[in-house]
Amino acid sequence: MEPQCAAVAFTGGSVVLAAQTPYERELLADYVRDCARVKEDVRLRVGRQTWRVERVRDDQRQVCGHCHRPLRTARCRGARAPVVECVACALGAEPAFFDNDVPSSSGGVR
């Protein structure tokens, strides 16, 4: 298997992170969600795929086009596809693995 990296670019900088293992993708998903909360013009590139990552506002009610879970923090738009996805689906992972967009029992985000 070829080593895989992810490039996260935003206004004012960029970061390259490993994206090979499920753990690395979990860290990447967390980082991307955090970037979407505070940065403008966030772009994610893994392999040959590119997404524009946008913050989800409270007044926006959308669901992921693949797993149909509510988008609470960030949404990804592929460069070649009009489907809006959650970060987990954009990374090709099981949505349940990336549970950070689901409110915890305490009412906050895990």
C-alpha cells in the first residue's frame, strides 16, 4: 500500500498530515473540523481527491449525502461532485468511527 498524506490548506497557511491508518485519519478529521470552525477557505486534499471544507452554521440543516447523518460542524464539497459529505465520508471512513460530530450526552461535542 502506498503511503498517503493529506494536505489541509487555509487562508494563512497549510499543513501536511499522515492519512494512512484509521488513527491518522481520525486525527486528520479532528484537525479538519477544527479548521472549519476558525479558518476561512479550508481545502482538503488526500491522494487525487480535493474538497472544500465549510463550517456548518446553526441555521443550516443538512445531512451527509452518503451516511445521511446531520452535519453539525463541517461539510465537504468535492471538486468533481455536487454531493455534500461529512468529514468522515469524505475521508472514506466509517461515519461511526468519527463520532465527533454527534452531541455527547452532556450536550457538548465529543
